[in-house]
Amino acid sequence: MSVAERSMGLGLRALGRLAGSELVDRVGARKPAERALYRATREGFRAAGASARTFKAAQQRKEPARLKPAADRGLFDLTPSDEQQMIQESFRAFAAERLRPAALAADGACAAPAELLEQVGELGLTMLGVPEELGGAVSERSTLTAVLATEALAHGDMGLALAALAPASVASALSLWGDVEQQATYLPALVGEDIPAAALALHEPRALFDPRKPATTARRDGADYVLDGAKSLVPLAERASLLILGAQIEGRGPGLFLLETGSAGMLVKPTPGMGVRAAGSGELRLKDVRVPAGALLADGDPVVYAECVRRARLGWCALAVGTAQAVLDYVIPYVNDRVAFGEPISHRQAVAFAVSDIAIELEGMRLATLRAASRADSGRTFAAEVALARSLCAQKGARIGSEGVQLLGGHGYVTEHPVERWYRDLQAVGVYEGALLV
Amino acid sequence: MINLEIPKKFVPLVAQANQVAKEVFRPISRKYDEAEHTYPKELDMLAALIDGMNDGSETDGAGAAGVRRTRGSDDGVRNGSNMSTALSIMELCWGDVGLLLSMPRQGLGNSAIASVANDEQLARFDGMWAAMAITEPEAGSDSAAIRTTAVLDESSGDYILNGEKIFVTSGDRADLIVVWATLDRAVGRAAIKSFVVERDNPGLQLERLEHKLGIRASDTADFRLVNCRVPKKNLLGSPTVDVKGGFGGVMQTFDNTRPLVAAMAVGLTRACLEETRRLLGEAGVEVDHDAPAALQSAAAAELLGMEADYEAARLLTLQAAWMADNDKPNSLQASMAKAKAGRTCVEVAIGCVRLCGSLGYGRELLLEKWARDAKILDLFEGTQQIQLLIIARQLLGKSSAELR
């Protein structure tokens, strides 16, 4: 068996060809894809929360459930735990079998297929950051586990992974910072069978956006807060029934609000970007949106807000590592199979060294990401480590996306091969704030 | 369980090495940069101290011999002497790379002996300072092309070595030189063996000492081997030419020593970053790790990018050392660490000189010296390009005949 046949590359390329011509037509995906783009460009804002759900508090505990810090053996170790290895393996298999084949069509449709998101739910993704006593799957802090799961899914497709992970992010945030009532109200649904679409909305539509200084405001009015402003790059924007939204609390600092999308005064518009289109990103407008005072997460603690921003960046790092690994795994068989001047192009140093550079920088991205995550789990500070990981994943990740296309030459520029999509997706890493967290 | 912090048990060792770097190396750093070829006598005392640290316990190794691989008896994760050595080298090179290279009994030859010597040889060469002689005027990166020959003289049982060796770090000061020579040039790399030659061997003639861009505290010697007789028992590894086994014997050393050279680069990189952070701080510029890079000053954003590359280089180095300690094949990771750390230290060192202006370029501070020292770390123990070749061949499944 050749290297190409052993790797996933050949299968993908074959699939890519099919998708380019027959498959998309066969599953009737082309028309919806075109419609989605048409609607996105022609339609303006409409009322948010078309699929809105109502949430009611289930039986309450006395204290919010919190995950305890992971045990620290004081050893340098790169071996995932048995559970983490199982999660890695099953998510990798799911990404290869379900996400990768659906990626091209979902990119065109600017949406993840609903049945695919249901299947992700069956994997228990939303339970990975939630304590057992609240229906989750873990007893210790699980940032690392979430990073490994995110990386595995992003190896299939970054956009679909983002769509899958957005509700899990909200579940994790509630575990980390929700009070008893907030946990009782939202977590049962998020760890249940019919998982609501949910996402973290931090970004805002302006250049040089600083997530620490949102222009969206929250004004106290009696027993309520009144929200005004705009949020961009919100995944699952049209489907979401629950958001965690960043806003400047008048007279205080930035804080996080739980927002059910049925609320009056909310408008949503699909805004497909350059990449990660399967996540169905959109923009929200909020005008005099009323939420009860109990919607404020962690009592508006600015420390929690800052941690949320960092955890979101870490989530993007994990996405970048998974997609950059996909690039490396794809270009290796390609440059070995592609013949020019009478021999495989991988026999040329200019080509081979580009592959080495991808591998080196990718490994650095991965280790920096793992370090930040392990520090978060063991209760250490991780602000600086997240900044370093983000710097690497944004810069080197974008470069790996570019090199992936470069190594395929003209073939890299056409949608027959996934590298053009990965090029677009990897540029998102340095742009997005929020959207998901680990 | 995944954890990438410095192992708890090595924290005292790191602090100790940092003290040595700060109190012993830094104060004499400029002196021996200027007095090239003068023996740094301050190091004799220190060498004795390091010997003591090495003898302390099996896991607290801090010197060149720490690279010997021992099979772990337990099935748990080990943090052993490859890691402790890498960590202490990082600290010492934060002090001064040239002085670390001049440390008695800490030569790359010592690492080679530790990696491949048998127990009898280990005992016999114990406590001696061993340099490494591979490069020749016509063979550098292409070490399989060396021309120095070794011929067995059946009557005396000695090997007779003839040839020329250049760029031998600590070659003048060491007690022993580990010399690469070929038993049969027609066979190629499989015939290359390493021989331990005593420095006072009359057949080993010092030609000259090099004048260099940096690491001037360290002597770099050129030798001529003229009918140099070496006893049979000084051959490291197997004396037979095993064509299938190939280069394995002598190249095995590199899997262990490349992470150490990467560690040198990591230490020097940190020195540059800390000094630059201090000087930029005085100029009112600080990195804010929570602010988006685009919202920081250009200098702060550049410093952040350099810190990130440093972090990647450091973690790649620790990964390679951790794999060596746990007896995992790490040839790929060792080369990735060396490649990343080597280029990072050069880019960071010259970047820091640029950011600090006349303070960086002048000789009053050490930034300009570090920028000169840095370049060797992307050259010796395999250049950047050689590392990229090794990495690419492994990833692409190519032989050295296919991917040249």
C-alpha cells in the first residue's frame, strides 16, 4: 500500500472530486447552498430566535456545582489520560467519517446539517465541561480534555467543529461561573437529548475591536438590565436560543449575560465570512433588550469576564491545531504523489522544507496550547500562556494555511481540494474573539 | 496526565544553575569575549561543583553525561537526566553560551561517550574532558563524506588514524578527542566509527585555534592526525562494518545531544528577551497579554511574537528530552527542537538588538554579544537546513538518496 493510500489524503481527494460534481447534486446540496448565499447577501436583519425555546429552572441545589482542580503530580508529562485518549480516538473517527465528508457542502450552505449536530450531541460533547452531579461527564476541570476534543473535531472541519462546540461552550461557561438558578435553568437542556443551539457572543463589528471594552451596554433598570449594541461573528446565530453575551455594565466593567433569543428587540442577520462558514455566523442587533438581573453571570465579576476571553482564545488555538494538522496530513501524500520534472516534487528541498516547517510550527502551536490548558486545569494563572499560544496559532496557523495551498499549486486554489477552505478557516484564528470557549 | 510545567523535583536544580549563571558566568562574560583563546580559569572550581551535582543522584544529572539512556524499570512516566540536563543547560546559557561550552568535562565528546560507550570505557574515561571531532575541511554537514581513515594494524592491535579535523570545540583544552574516521571509504556511512584519542597522543597535532564571530570564550581547534595510533579498546561501539545498521551507532548520539544544543539556544533566547523587556520597560513599553496584538505598540507586539516563538522552542526542547528519558524514539522531535530553537535564538537576538537601538548594538551591555553567540546555535550539531532535511525525510518517508 502506498503512503498516499494509507493516509486519508487519497480518500479525501477522491471525495473532493465527487463533491465537486455529482455528490453535491445527488444530495441536493447545491441549491440550498446557493440559496443560503443569496439570502445572506440580500436579506437584512430579522427577528432573532426563530427556533427560540423557553427554559425553566429544574430542581435547584443549595450551592452551584463546581469542578475541582485537576490533580498535579509535579511531573512533566505529555501522555493524555485513558479517558482523554478514548475521547480523542472517538472524536477523530467521527471527524473523519462525518465532518470531513460534509465539510464542502456545509461551507457552501453556510450552515451545519441539523442531523450532524444531533449526532455530535450523541457524542456527549456538551457534557465534557459539566460536573457529574449536574448531568455532565466530568469530576475535575477539563480544559485539556476540551482542547483535545476540539482539536480532533477541527481535523475534520473547523466550521463544523465550531458549530458543534458552540453549545458545549455555553455549558462549560455555566459550569464554571453559573449560580444555582442559572445552572438549574439551562444545564439540564444542554446536557439533555435535544440540545438547544447556543453560543458565546463577544465580538463586535468594528476595526481594532478590544473584547475587554465592549461597546454593547447593559443599563440597570429596576429589576432588569437593558442591553443595547451589536455583536458579530456569533456562531449558529439564526438557530441559537441561548447566548452568553458580553456587555459593558454601566458604571462597572465588562460582564457576561445569559440571553434567550426570544427576547424583544433582538435582530439577527446571517453574515457568512471568509471561512468557518459551516458555523452559520451572524450579527446581532440589540435595542432595549430587557433581561432580568438574574441573567448576569458571576455577578458581573470582571475577573470572570477576562477568563472567558482567554478561554475563548484557547478554544481557537485548539481549532487551529486540528486544522493545521489536517493541512500537514493532506500535503504529505500530495507532494509524494505529484510528479514534476520526472520525480515526486517532495524530492525537492524547496517543497520538502516547507513540509518540515509546517510540522515544526504545528508542534509548537500544539505544545503551547496544551500548556495553557493544563495550567487552567491545575488552577495556575494562564493569561500569559494563552497569549503566547494565540500568537503562535494566529500567525503560524495562517501561514500553514497559506503553505498548504502553495504546495498544491493551482490545485490548491480550487475547491476540489480542501486546502483552499483550510486557508480561509485558519485566517479566522487571529480574528475571532469569543464564539466558543474551552 | 498532561502537564508541561518544570518538574517539581528539578526546581532546586534550576535555581542552582541560575545562580551559577548569574554569579559566575555573567560577571566574566565580556572579559572572555574580548580575551579570545584565554582559558577561563574561573571555571575550574565550577567544574568540580558540577561533578558533584552529577554524582548526587541518577535523576539530577546536569552535565553532558546526562544523556545516557537507561531503561526505566517501572512503567510510569520518568523525568530523568535528559530533562534535568536540558533544564540546567538552559539556565547556564542564559548566563553565557561560550562559557558553558568551555566547562571542563562537559564536552559533546562526553555526551558521545555517555551515549554509546560500553561499561569498561565509561569507567576508564570517567572524570575526563572529551571534545568531539567530526568536521573536516571538505566535509561538514555531509559527515558521511569524511576522509579521515582508520586502519587496523594487526601486529600491534592499534588503529592508525590519518586525516584533518576542524572546528573541534574545546579541542585544545580537553583530555580526550572523540574522532570520527572511516574504516573503508568505499563502504560509506556504515564504515564510520568513533575513536577516543588522548589529547597528548603525538599523532594528534594542533594546527591552529580559530578566531570567531561569537562564543569566543570557547576554543575551537583544528587538528592534523598523522599516523595517530589509537588502541582497539578506544573504539566506541561495534568494530564491525554493518551495512544494514548504517550510521546508527554514531548518529544515535545526535538524538540525545540535539535537545541539549536546542536547550543552549533556549537559554540564550531568554537572556535576550529578559534584557529587552527590561529596556523596553524603561522606555515605557510593556506587553499586555490580555490585549489584542493589534492594539499594542509595534515594539510590544514584536516582543510578544518573540516570546511566543521562545515558548514554542522551549516546549519542543522539553518534549524531545522527555521522550529520551522515557525511551521513546525522538529523532524527529529532537530535530524539530533544534531547528526551531536554533532559528528562534538568531531571530530573537537580532530582533532585540534592533529594538534596543544603540543599547542593543553597543558593547556596554551584552545584547550585541548574544546576537553574535546565537548564530553558532543554528550551525553546529546540524545546521538549520540539515534539521529540515532530517524532519522532511521522516515525514515524507524518503531516503537520503531520494531527498538530497
